[in-house]
Amino acid sequence: MADGNTHVAGKSFYEEGTTKKSTGITSWLFSTDHKRIGLMYLVTITAFFFVGALFGVLMRLELMAPGETIMGAQEYNTLFTLHGVIMIFLFIIPGIPAIFGNFFLPLQLGAKDVAFPRLNLLSYWIYLIGSVLVILSLFMQGGPIDTGWTFYVPYSVRTTTSVSLPLFAAFVLGFSSILTGLNFIVTIHRMRAPGMNFFRMPLFVWSTYATAWIQVIATPVVGITILLVIIERSFGVGIFDPALGGDPILFQHLFWIYSHPAVYIMILPAMGVVSEIIPTFSRRTIFGYTPIAMSSLAIAFVGYLVWAHHMFTSGMSDTSRVIFSLLTYIVALPSGVKVFNWVATMYKGSIDPKPPFLWVMSFVFLFSIGGLTGLVLGSITADIHVHDTYFVVSHFHYVMFGGTGTIVFAAMYYWFPKMFGKMYNIKWANINALFYIIAFNVLYFPKFIMGYQGMPRRYYDYLPEFADLQMLSTIGSWIMFATLVSIFLNLFLAIKKGKKAHNNPWGGVTLEWQTSSPPPLLNFDREITVNHEPYDFSQLKELDYESK
Amino acid sequence: MEHGNTEHKTHSHGYGIYVLVWLALIALTSITVTVAGVDFGKLALPIALFIAAVKSALVINYFMHIKFEDPIFKVFLLLSGVTLLVIFILTFFDVFYR
Amino acid sequence: MSQSNGAVVNHVHRDDFGAKLGMWVFLFTEVLLFGGMFLVYAVYRFQFPDLFKLAALELNTGLGTFNTIVLLTSSLTMVLAIVAIQKNKKNLSLFYLASTIGFALVFMVVKYFEWSAKFSHGIYPGSEELLNRQNGEILFFGLYFVMTGLHAFHVIIGVIIIAFLMVFVYKNKIVHDNYVKLENGGLYWHLVDLIWIFLFPLFYLIH
């Protein structure tokens, strides 16, 4: 009977698909199976991640020494723009929801798939089209975009580089995000297994839910912003042109009304993953389930109220600066709730320091640094000094890369056996974790110092006094890139040659661990009824798992 | 697994109520056009927006049927509306006080 | 669940409630899309109240009112199409759907005349005539063309959707006990109407 340990008997979703043929490229590209769609996203997103990382390495090579090193100023401007566009729109924003949300949301709910499987496939195709448009834009007349990923007016309207196409690509990618969010909202409302009320859902589901609402409500605002810039470039309407009465600050409002909530699209799913990994590797139920769940919703909502802290030096009114600064400090509170509850979960737990857990520890350290430096930026007076310096660059890399990026790896190391039915080399994974945290701090910590010493961001050249720290940061980028390649190989080789994985190698108790690794097409070989709390580890007495 | 309802809500309206709503909408339209001809000064915009809001409420509640749907639809609508409102208010803290 | 050719049919279950929920969520994205535009309008109207009033005099209130009534009526026929199918009156439903498309096309024709009248007077984004005017007027017309243009684009999409719905009704894919597609199409259409309910006073009734 169903003990979660069925491998030989049933077929996995690799062997059985939703298309006529179960193998071959068309069985993937036309599959409506959420697991295959999640894996397709994994492949595409990984590819773009490495392109974006490579651009970062090239930028750091240029910045290794003052003056021109390997490229001219125009190329440098293009590189930092593309680095941002690729990392943000093609990697981090889709990232965890598209890969792990797609793969694991139905599993964690005890469902067979998402609410709208065909819409899900459409989301992926739209993502693919958007990414192709980004690549195409590199070869358009005028050369690749050089506005920075934030494409502020007036420069984005005036520059002769190719802007409309990459912006349109971002518009298309936004659609993919919206449709995914829509799908997840309806899935969570309608497809939970019997017995799973809202407060028995895993916390990854709660965070996916909160994220989905942000995707749906915030993304259209950047959609209209993008359209207005394209229209401005094409027709000169004047909406953001001061000479015609327009207001460039209004552009910044519209832009950040999306782009600030967007950072919560990036971090909330990651925090959800942390709330999965910590209980499993502490072998203890999560401390404060309801506060953590509610804090996800709180972050999502309050996150809409703080956008103009990106605009303290823009020329907006003093009244609004004070209000936004205050609201910014409030949004830090629910994140604090999560961190306290995670730590409390580990207290008196039975810690199993496997790679997912180590990566989560890195996350707590790196994200905390990022978050605390955010408080510096949230204070108007301090921000005026460090706005548009490397301090900001370091802050957001700590939260986005050190936060979400770290958890992308943690999630891979956690759910890899479930997705691929194989196990990776644990020692190698631990070494990767160690090098990662060292590389990260060598690469990014110097930037905090350079920032408050006055090194501006997006500058191609700099004063000689920054040369030493710039060099140090560049060395960090080499170690980091090597580590990223090592992580990739660690996992990629395991897909090919790894040992067969147990259905539940970590002793998790959420529903994905109660089916085979990898799961069958319809996720479970039995009807699921839920009568446990999500992190009730007493279930391990009845469940099959790999004991130490 | 929670099975979707394959049946629509048991009660279904006749044509009549919708025609009544439509008549109300036409009436409100003529009111708003007439009112625009009167000089209400600073109140003109709020009045116009209020009438538009009443028309919208009729369309949303009856034509879009939300009055008769599960409360969750109204919750969702409220959420989105409140978010939009908040965005307006916060933006105007800048524009108004410059 | 296997078919005879060996393929597995993915469990496509029917969930009308979920389908409607999803449609409403999509409508909220449209509300936010236009909401951003309305925000831009609000800011510039706040900054240029008198010039907006001045520029608005050049719009034809009669045509705007006519179009408002046209769109409101099209919403009515859309709803009646649903009532008809609930009562299993397929041809009546098709008639109402066709009427909805008809009204939509009337709306577009009026729009076409309004816009071409403006163009023939030299009023269009980037035109010399327009750029010679004051900033508030330039912005007013810029917003007018962008917002009514975006709205008109949505009207066209709506017409296409309703045409598809007519095909589904004709082919009995939408019937008296399975018509959530029709409801969802109706929801989209009503949204298009709702946007115009706000556009109308904001552009045509500033006196």
C-alpha cells in the first residue's frame, strides 16, 4: 500500500506525460504537467542565470583597475543594464515561484496539478518569448540598451540604443508572471486536499500565495509604465517630458510602485522555503506557524506602501519623504517576526546539518546583513549620503543574491532528490556552501565600504583611492563564479550519475515527501486526506523515511 | 479532493432586472451630463466621480453578478480597490505637497 | 486514465467557481493597468486644472455621451445573452451576442470619427499645432489619445472574444448547464464598460 516508497511499481512523471509521446522534446514543450513545466523553467532560468553572472564577472573585470581595462564606457553601460535586466526579470522574479512553486505547490496541497494547467504552459511559453525578445534586442539598430535596468526618463526616451524592444520583452515577461500568480491563487483556493484548511497549509504555500497576489496586483503598473515609455519614444506624447508639462518624478513613482513590491516577489518565496527547511532539519515543528503565515501577508501588503524610499533624492515633497521613511521601517517588522520564529524553531531541535540546512544558515547571515543595511537606506538623512553609491549596490546584492539567490540553491539541494530521484554528493555540496559564503563576502562587503566612502554606482571609471577594494571585489567575483560552476556541476552530474534517492531522504513530513521520488504523473498513487498539522513530526513514526 | 461545482447558483434572474439596471445607468448618465453644465466649482469633480462610482456599483453588482456570488469575490475586489486607493493617496503626498 | 493510444489524459476537472475566480483575478490586473494611467491623469489634472478645462472644450460631449450609452447598452445585451443561454434559448443568446458586437463596432466607428476629426485639425501627439499650445493642453490630449486608445484596443479584444463565444454557443460547447466561459467573457466586457464609465466624465465633462 501507499507508504511513499513506491518506485518500481509505478511510473514516474518522466515516463508518463500529458502528451501523446512521453519522451522527446515535444513531450516537454507541450506538456501541461506542472512538474515538467517547473523543470523547463529550471533549465531556461539556469541558462540565463549564468549569462547574467558572466556579465557580472565581465563588469568586475573592467572595474578591476581604474581607467579602461577590457571595454569602453558604452559597453560597460550596456553590461550593467543587461546584468540587471537578466538577473531581475529572467532569473529572480520568476525564480522560485516558476521552478519550485510550479513543481511543489500542487504536491504540497495534495493536488494533482494546478487549477489551470494549460494556462501554466502558456505562462512558460510567454516567458520563453520574452527571453527571446531580450536576446533579439541586443542586435537591434542602435545597439543594446544602456539605460540601467530602471530605464528612468528622460534618458530612456532620448537614448538611441534599442529600448522599445527590451522594454516590450519585459512587458511580455510581466504577463508570464501575472498568469502564474493568477494560477497559484486559484489553485490554493480551490485545490487543497480534503482536510487541508488554510491553517494546515505548509508555509511555502502561504508565501507562494502572498507572492502571487503581489505578482497579480503590482505587475500591471510596470506594464503601463513600460507602455508609456514606448509610446513616448514612438510618438513624443510628453507625459514625462518637463518641456511639455510632464513630470519625470511621476515616472519614478510608477516604476517603483511595481519594483518595490517586486522585491517581495523575490524574497517571500525564499522565506517560505526557509520555513520548510528549518523544521525538517531541526526535526521539530515550526515555532509560530500562524505569525509566520500572517507575516507573509503583512509583508505583501505593507510592501506596497514603501516604494518611494527609492526616491528620497529625486525632488519629491518633504512630506512624502517622511511618510515613506516611516512606512519603510514598519515593513521591516514582519521580517523580524520570521527570523525570530526560525531561530526559536531550531532551539532544542535535533539539528541535521545537511546541505539545505547549511545554505539556510548562510541565508540568515547574508539576508540579515542586507536587511540591516536597508535600515540605513530607509533613513532619509543617511540615504542622501549613500544613495546611488556602491552601498545601495551591496545592500541589494545581499538581500537579492545573498537572500533569494542563496535560497534558490538551498531549495535545489533540498528538493533535488524529489525532483530527480537521485542524490548528489553531500561532501561536495558542503564545500560549495563554504566557498559560497566566503566568496560572497569578499565580492560584496568591500562595496559597502566603497559606498559610504563615495564610490558612485554605474560608474565606468573611478578615483585611484578605490582601486584596492575594487580589486578585492573582483577577486571575490572569480571565486564566486567558480563556486557557481561547482554548484552546477555538483547537481548536474548527480542527475546523470547520482545514487538513487530515497523517497524521503531528509525526514520531511509535508506531502511532497509522502510520494515517490520522482513523483508519478498525478503526484500521488492514492487519494490524499489531511488530518495532521503541516509540521507534525510525530508522523515520522508512520511514514517511511531515510533514517540516519 | 474538493470538486468544483458543476452547477451555477440555483437561482437565475429573468431579463427584467437587467433592463431595470440598464435604465438606471442611462438615467445616471443623463444626470451626470446635466450636472456637468452647472457650475459646482470645486465640487464638480467629486460629484462626477461619485455618479461614476454609483454606475460602477450597479455594473459590478448586477451585470457582473458579484452581489450574488460567494463573499470571497467581494473580498478580492475590496483588496484590489484598497490597494489602488492607497497608491493614489501615497502618490499625492508627493504631488500635493511639492 | 489512459486513452487507447497510450497517452494519459491529464485530469482536466471542471470547476466553474475556480474559473470565475481566475477571471476576476485577471480583471484586477486590468484595473491596475488602467489605474496607473488614471493616476497619471489625476496628477496632471491636479497640476493643470484650467488648461485641462480649456482643452476639454474641444471634445464633443454629444458623441461622448452617445458612446457611453452605446457601451452601457452593449453591457446589457451581454448579460441578456447569458440569461438566454440559462433558459436554453440558443438563438436568442446568439442574437444578443451579435448585438453586443454590433454596439462595440458602433463605438469604434464613433471613436474613429472623433480621432480623425482631431487629426484633421492637426491635433495628435507630436504635432506642430499641439506643441504650440500650452503644456496642460498638450498633456490633456496626450492622455486622451493614450487612454482612449488603450481602451479602444481592449474593445477590439473584447469583440474578438465575443466572436469566439458565439462560435462556442453555436457549436453547443456553451449550453444551459455549462456556460462559465460566457460569464467570463461577459466579465471582461463589463470591465471595458467600467473603464469607459470613468473615462467619459474625466475627459468629456470637465466644464
